[in-house]
Amino acid sequence: MDEVKVNNDKFRLIVFDRPGKERAVTINVGESIIKNQPVVKLLGLHVDSLLSFISHVDEICRNVGRKINVSARLSKTMITGCKLLLF
């Protein structure tokens, strides 16, 4: 009988539930134990167990903030033509 080989880095488990009803769920696949997580990244979208997307918006804001910070630091050394080209 063929055995399923599990890559623990790629397996994620999320349980969708109501606020205050979060449960600890584990699934055994072969010799691997997969525990549920409050937030899972799926196709670039951060999905949480309440489907509120707050974690996704937080991640986007964090990334945009980093890019703005880098742009602000670099803009001090750039000439005006380069700034206009970037923005």
C-alpha cells in the first residue's frame, strides 16, 4: 500500500469558527501531526479563522510601510528626475 509523504512546511490546517469558540484541532497524517493555526497564507491571501481579513490588511500595511520607508530614505540622495521616474 502506498504511503502518503507529508511535507510539514506546506501542510496547514485552519478551523473556521465563531469568535470565542476557537478549538485546538490536530490531524495525524502518517507520522506527522498537523495543528490548526489562527492565520493561514493561501495563494497570497492571509485568511484567519474568523474570516475577518484583519491579518491580511495588517500584512499589506506592513509591506507598504516598508516600501514607503525605503523610498523616503532613498529620496534624500536622488535627483528630482529619478524621483519623478519612480513615482
